[in-house]
Amino acid sequence: MSIVWNDHTMSTGDAEIDAQHKVLITRINEIFDFMRQGRGTEGLPGLLDFLGNYARLHFAHEEACMNRNRCPAAASNKAAHAEFMTIFGTIRRRLETEGANARLVIEAQQQLSSWITQHIVRTDTQLRPCLRH
């Protein structure tokens, strides 16, 4: 299922971070779109390449912002990012060993969608009150 951005529950208060989150969501949603079109296996490798590179850049920016604003969630945010990279690495390794198959596409879409949604709502939004001070 596609992720829908919700300003009320997902906004961090930092326009650049929110814009980056929207890019990540759009690209994760592309996995679902490819699946619906029956092209999931051909679209997954390129999407994973983009997501891996973009996530690294985004995480570095977000972590720096949280540290700069002395956000209490900074350490847990950094740990969650490491967790994401572990999940992502597992998906990448499976792609290399199994190839792009329907099961992997579905699992990748579910895991990445669930992780990004929960992370933004539970952790990243903790930045908002830190930016007000």
C-alpha cells in the first residue's frame, strides 16, 4: 500500500527534512506502483540504488540537524538509521543472490514503507519542538 504524506502527523518543522522525506516516500511508493503494473522485478534494482544513496545523504543531514538543535531524540534517531541500513542491506544482498523476484519486491515494499512511516511519525517529529526554541 502506498504511503500518503500527512503534514499533521509527519512534519518535523524543518522544510528541507520534510522535503527529503517526501522524496523517500515517493520513491518507496514507486515500488508499489511498479508492482501494480506488473513491473516490480524490473524496477526494484534502480529504486534500491537510489534509495540507498539518498537515505545516506538524508540521514546525515537529519542527524546533523538534530544534533545542532540539541534534540533529545538524536541518539535514538541515529540508532534507527543504522537499523534501516541493516534492513536495507539485507534487501540488497537478497537482490544480488536471489535476483529480483515477486516475493522480494513485495517484502521490500512492505518493510521499507512500514519503517519509513513509523520512523517519521515516532522519531523524526520529535525534532519539531526543538526547532521552536
